Amino acid sequence: MLHAVIPAGGSGTRLWPLSRSNHPKFLHDLTGAERSLLQSTVARLAPLADADRTYVVTGTAHATPVARQLPAVPDRNLLIEPSPRDSCPAIALAAAVIAERDPSGIMGSFHSDHLIPDEARFVETVRTAMRLARDGYLMTIGLKPTAPETGFGYLRCGDPLDGGMVLREFREKPDKATAQSYVDAGYLWNSGLFVWQVSTFLGELARQQPKLHDVVREIAAAWDTPSREELIGRLWPELPKISVDHAVMEGAAAAGKVAVVPGDFTWHDVGDWDTLAEVLESDVDGNVTIGSGEVLSIDTTNTVVVPKGGRLIATVGVRDLVVVDTDDAVLVCPRNRAQDVKKLVDELKARGDRAHT
């Protein structure tokens, strides 16, 4: 089976005021599934990885709620970061811990906050990636673009493999015109979903990021011992803040060591209230209610209402709005400004307002 790694960090600032630094979006049920995004991710991976082979990398502030939501996952598989260092240190630590327990194991890294409705096709795609990973490739899953999105990275693919393609290069998030040219040329979206043998990944990490490699290997060797806390507390702050794409994958792709499996499944990155509403069921007027609170709407269209504060939310004669009500904050903004909610959080932080962030 696969060793499934789920990095669970960040605060989901574009989903404020529901998502907060101490209770971010992956801990919330945002779809009415009666389970959080994190719990949905674990359930989606169940055909590939049982609880003993499921790992969550998260921060100290989220360790307790993560453990509470995932009681079947062993405590030793909850990898707690003393401070966020971006995706590469988190994924590298997981790879090193897995290598201590299963040196020939295959691991995958999967986001904690994505929606993938077609779970059967997702599982089939991951299994194809696992097969190619055994040939020594670092695998990534590419998704066919549905639009020239500027918020995603792109994958330029090359020679075909059995079920996939060699990756020529990663392309950074483009402007609109460049994104359209990528779509026209057949590039794939970079989903950030990875599969590889831990030995292959750690070998590339040692080649490109030797200090990071040595630190995570030292911490991992002591993970199941009493010296773990002292080591991680002392060594973790020395690690660079760097993404796995920049630290490993781009250099590996240049060396011909990365391959892509095209993912034939629907995938949603739940980034803000507008994009979340687009994937949920709406009423005849295009309105979406997220949560089970009471809502009364008259002459209201294309509006997102999140009634989480215990009050009746009433709207009259409005359209294209986001209205989020929580215990201590209310957000009202146009749907087409949903991504700018992050600016509110930035301003609150600048004011030193920790209570609302």
C-alpha cells in the first residue's frame, strides 16, 4: 500500500472569518458532507493507505484538533512542525520518517483542503503514478485545464511513458495571455499532488538540498525515541523556508527525473468563498447557503450566505454578494472581490488584532 502524507498547514485567509489561524479551513466542513476537508481527504485515500500508513504534517496550534478529528491515525504518524517552513521541509520530514520504517516504501503527498468528487478515478490515477514511481521517477499528477487560470502553475510534458509522460519543465503562475498560450499548447495544471519512492525523493533531496536532507534524516532517526522533541526543537529552525517545487522538483525535472500522470478527474482548490460556491449546489436563483443556519432571502440572486453565528441572516434585493456571519465577525463583499478577503486579514494582523485572525 501507499504511505499517504497530508500536509495540513496555513490559515486559509481568503475564507475568513470562518477560517482562522487556530482553526483553518481544512478543519471545517465546508460542503455539507458532515466531515471536514481533512477527514474527506483521509477517506478519499482509504483505498490506497490504511490509518497506519496515513501521516499528517501540521503545526503545533493544530495538533490537538487534527488528532481529535482523526482518532484512527496513530499519534506517531502526526508529524508536528515547531514552525512553518513551507512545503519542502514538511514533505521531506515525512519522507525521512517513512524511510526509517519502510526504506523501499512509496509515498504520496496530498493536499488537506481540496475537493475531488470522482474518488474512483482519483484512486486509479494515483495507482498509475505508484507504478511509474517504482521505475525511479518522481511523479506528479497533472490536470487538464478547464480555463486559462493565472492562479495555477503549469506542466510542460514531453516523451510518453506507459500511462504518463516525462516532464520537461514546470512553469510558474502566468499572466492571462501566457496562461491561454499554455492551454492552447496542451500544458497541464500543476496540482501539487506527488507520488514517489521515498529513497528516490531523499536521493534528490540530498543532491539538491544537502543540509535540509541531513537535518530531516537526523530528526527522523530519532522520531520514535525520547530525544525527538529536543532534536526537532533545535534543528528545525535552521531549515530554509522553501517549496518542494523550487527545492527539488524543478531541478529533478531538468535532469529528466520527473514524470506526469494526467488526472482524468474533477479537482477543486477551495481558495475563496466564490470558488467554493461554484462547486456547491445552488437554488433556482443561484444562491448558495454554506452551513445549516437560518437564512431568509427575498429578491436575492447569485449570493453566498454562510450562517455560522447562530443568527437569522436575511437579505433583500441584493445580488453577487458574499455574506459570512460568525460569532465575532461578519464579512460582506462582492463575489468578484472574494480573493481580496486576504487583505482584510493582513490589515487585522498589521493592527495586532490576533483575536480576529
